[in-house]
Amino acid sequence: MIISRFAALFTAAIVLFSSPAFAASTSYEDALKSSSELYEKGQFQEAIPFAKQALALAEQEVGTDDVAFAGLLDNLAALYEAELRYVEAKPLYQRALDIRVKIYGAKHPEVVKSLINLALIYDALGDFRTAVKMDARAIEIIEISNLQGA
């Protein structure tokens, strides 16, 4: 499950960074691609520096209050999660959630991914009460979205 979530995050990030807005900056793509290739080989520790590089470049390029930056935070957090380094993953997922809430609002469907990521981390850390709260928030947003889409 972690591998499929991570692969989906990397795919989304690569698509995002290959958009015209990021076409001039191949360093994002290169760092993401390198990190993704290493991840797929199970070389999580080796992938982390590339994910950090992509994050640092995005910070300079788009700033820290951008959805693209949130996606890169998710990527690095997923690597830590794959390494069972939950304490290091948690603040990255939290920061990505904070960015998405700031940009989209607390009830937007884009926030669900961050809530689920955090719920999994809290669960792994044994904080089941907080994990359940995150899941409940995600379910509420999904239900609201389904009602609005109906």
C-alpha cells in the first residue's frame, strides 16, 4: 500500500512539474525521476537526497505556500515512511496538510490525501485517537464532495 501511494505521489509530481509553468526547470524533474527510480528499486535511503533536492529547488522556485511544494513534502515524507521513520515523516505530512488547507480550505477534496497520510503515520506511531480523528475529517470531506457532485 505504501509503495502504490508513493508511486502515485511521484507520478503526480512528475506530471505537475512537466507542465509549462515548470518546463524551464528540469532540475525538478531530474531530482524527482532519480528519487522515483531509486524508490522503485527499494533504495529508499538513496532516494532521500534527491527528494530533498527537489524540495529545496521548489522552495526557491515556487515558494513554500504552493501546492507543488506540498506535493514534494509528501514525496519526502513517503520515503521516510517507507524507511519506517515515522517521526520524520509526520511534520512533513503535517506541513503539506497546512499548505493545502491554506490554499483550498479545510473542506476541499485536495485535503483528503494529506489527512489520510497523517492518519497512517499516527496509526504507525500508536496514536490511534488522532488517526481516527484524521480519518473522520477525511470521510466528512469525501461525503460533502459526493453530495455536492450528486
